[in-house]
Amino acid sequence: MKVGYIRVSTEEQNEERQTRALLEKGVEADGLFIDKKSGKNAEREQLKSMLSFIRDGDIVIVESISRIARNTKDLLDIIDTINTRGADFVSLKEAIDTSTPQGKFVLTVFGAMAELERECILQRTREGIAIAKEQGKYKGKPKMKIDEAAFKREVKKWRDGTQTARETMAALNLKPNTFYRRV
């Protein structure tokens, strides 16, 4: 069976381009696994589901190796899992097929290049922010303004058990990490 894995970095991004590419290569719609999460690590629900789903003789197809992993170690670990389960890996953009020794070699080289590209982007971003800070153009994310009286009132309701934590966060328009850090 041809199994497809698709990843976009955020909920707002559209996976249609990747979906079309995989469907054109014979992946059935019910064989698609789609994550809308950063690829900085392998802790992705649909990636784990796909790795559990594949079996001997399957082919895992991705649009690009950057969709399955952003660093060489994760890429090689994922490919090792795929191969251990008796499946092969194909990346369309890089024309990589791990059913051949050459494909396995090229995969390692491209994985290292993808990691280098990500590190270069991060480095350029850090350098740009440093320059902007020197010029007074970048001050970081503005501090969140929280009405202290409202915060105390809503937290009291939560502690008294008259409303849930979610209701309290909604009333204060706070995300869980901010809410729990403050309380």
C-alpha cells in the first residue's frame, strides 16, 4: 500500500499542494496522515499513527523530506522505523527511494542539508533581531496587560469551585500556560 505523510507547520497553512502531489502518485485518500504542527521534533500525532499503521511491503511517500523531519537525527530515526517495519520511503521533491542503496545514501545527504538550512534560517533570524534591537526597532513581544482586579475575582471563583479553569481562562482571555504561571 502507498501511504502518504503530509505536514504543514500551523493550522492556518494549507496542505492541498502536498495532498495533490501524493494522490497523483497513487496514495489513496484513506492512506493519508496529516499533521499541522512544527517539524522541529518527531512528537507528532499523525506521524506516530502513520508509523504504527505501516506494514511490510508498504511505501511511505512524502512531498519533501523537510515535511517528515527537520533534523538529520530525527529523519534517520524515522526512516529506520519505516525500514524496520518492512516499508520503503520515497520523497518526491528530492527523488529519493530508500529501496536502493543509492537512495539511502542520498537521503542522509539531503537530511543533513535540510538541517543546515534550518540552522542557517535560525541564525539569520537571531542576527536580524540583534541588529533591530541595536537600532531600537525591535523590543520583543509587548507585555500582556491583565486587569489585576478581574484576575483576582475570576481566580477566586475558580478556587471556590464555582467555575472551571477553562471558564476562568476564557473570562480572562488567557492561554493555559499564562494562567497557570500567574496562579
